Amino acid sequence: MSLRTTTTILNANSLTAELLDRWQHLQQSNAALDSPFFNSSFTTAVAAERGHVEVAVIERNGAVTGFLPYCRERSNIATPVAASFTDFQAVISAPNASFDMRRVLQDGRLSAWHFDHLVASQESLTPFHWAYAASPYMDLSQGFDSHLKRCRQSAGKELSEVFRKGRKLEREVAPIRFEAETTDERVLDTLIQWKRQQLTRQQRADCFRQSWVLPMLTRILNTHTGTFRPMLSAVYVGEELASINFGLRNGEVLHGWITAFNSKFRKFSPGLILMIKLAEVASSLGITRIDMGRGDESFKRNFSSGVTCVAEGAIDRRFMAGTLRHSWVRIKELLRRTSLGTPATNLLRKLRYAGERASHSLDTGR
């Protein structure tokens, strides 16, 4: 018997209660999709502030088998729902589900689908992977002490240094106070200010300047639906903010989404102090895993328990455009793996930064 597959494109804000229930069922049936980025509440919160956020609803013989959330960009290109703020991407589906994604794009009148943090375990999408990266996490299912013991074995010196700096900070400045959860929008405003200053210092594009980003962050801070909730955490030195993390939570999984620190306390590593504090209280809050986001920074290597493999790639129905993009990704990956990687990456970052600043006046807010 042939299987008839159809795709319906809906605005993310027009999903019915029945479809949202089906989304939740599929997500909960697939352990690879336990991240808060795969909760429908993340997509709908973004869609409330950003235009052109859609969902491809995939049906097989009348039953919904998958959801692909995306933003429809110029030239009908599907990109991650929240642009660079989307730390994990996937088709929301049951384990081992397979899809003809070219057909999905065709039915949705999409010319391409671009992804850069796609969960690599979805096997039917493997042919479209161009490069891979690791997204580290802390496994806290056995408690903080167990995780701490593993870290001492692999990164004892670095871990001891964090604790030493914490004691030094309290001795020389003021006592440390950790607030695991706050809804104070002033804390969020401070985090954004610090993060934008950091991006400027690093000559990186300001991803916060898009008109929809700040309203999206405020909306998510006030979104508590089902298993999805925000978790804004802060470390204070006396009464002064030292470091902040805006995390997203789905059940037992916390994703450390946006982190920044007060440069005044830089030498004390306040960001690492916050991370350790989060891990320490995780069990009492029902958190068994903290995702740290893609990247090979030393603190992620030193304090992680394992990694989730994510892929960069695309499905492009335009031959020339797809070929050029594939070549660009391969060049970036080649540079990253060679001794030229760091200087070349820095140059590309500076060129992108200059381009972003030059085109700021042309920004459409999408």
C-alpha cells in the first residue's frame, strides 16, 4: 500500500489546540527532542514577535507525523525560527521517522531550508549534512557531587581555580549571592547590555539589534506553559550583579541560552562561578541535564559530561545557490581544522561585522 504524504503550511500562531497536542506528543516520544527549543511554546513565543514564522505540518495517510518550524526569509528560504538564537533545530517527529524533505519544500513553496544546529541523529536528513560540531552538556542525573567528581578527574586544576577565584572574590570584594530564578526584567536588560558590549568588543555582529529580538526575550521571560519555562539566573557580589544567564527549560532539561558577566569582575571568572552554582542547585530544581550550547571553549570541554552532535547544511532546490553555499561551508570547516583557522575566522568575523554595520540602515526587522 502506498503512503500518501502531504504538507500544509501554517502560521505558527494559528496552530490549533489539536495540532499543539500532537506536537507535544511527538516531542515527548523522542528523547533526542527533549530540548526546550523543540517545545512548541518556544516557536509560538518567537512567532508572536517575529513575522513570517511558519510551521510545515507533515501528514502521512491523514495522520500528522512531523512538524518543521522555520522562518520564511527572502526568496522563500526557510531558516531557524529565532535565527542565531535557535541553538537546536530538528523536524519534530517520532524516533526513526523519515521524510522526503525535498517534497516538503516543494509543497511549501520553499526554495531552500538552511540549518546550522540540526540534531544529527535524524537519519533521514543525513544526506543534507555538510559539517558537524559538538554541543556539550552536563549530565546531572546522578547529582552534582557525582558530576563534580568526574570533572575533578578530567579538569581538576581548572575546577579548583574556579573555586579559588570565588573565595578570593568574597574575601576581597563582598559575599557572593546566587539567585537561581528571577523574573526581574531589569536583570534581563542588564544581561542584554553586557552581551551587546561583549559583541562590540569582539567585533561580532549584534544579533540583538533586530527589531523583534528584545520583545521576544521579554515575552519568553514571561512564558510558562506546560513543561516550558524560562530560567533567568544571576550571581551577585554584595548587591552588584556579577554574571547572568538566561536559560530555557523543558522539564528536566535546562539550556544555558544567553550568558554574560560584569567586566568589572572579569578576573574572578564570574560566568564560571554562575555555571557551577547552577549545576549545584540543579537537583533541587528537578534538572538532570544542562545543555551548554555549541562550541569548543575550554570551559565547555572541562565541565561537560558529553556532547550532542549537531549539523550544518541545507536542502536547496536552486542548484547554483546550493552549490555555492555548500562550498562556503566546506571552506569554513577546512579553515577551522587548520593552523589558519583562528586568524582566518577572526578576519571573516571582522568583515561580517563591518558589513553588518554598513547595512544597519537597510535592516527590515525580519
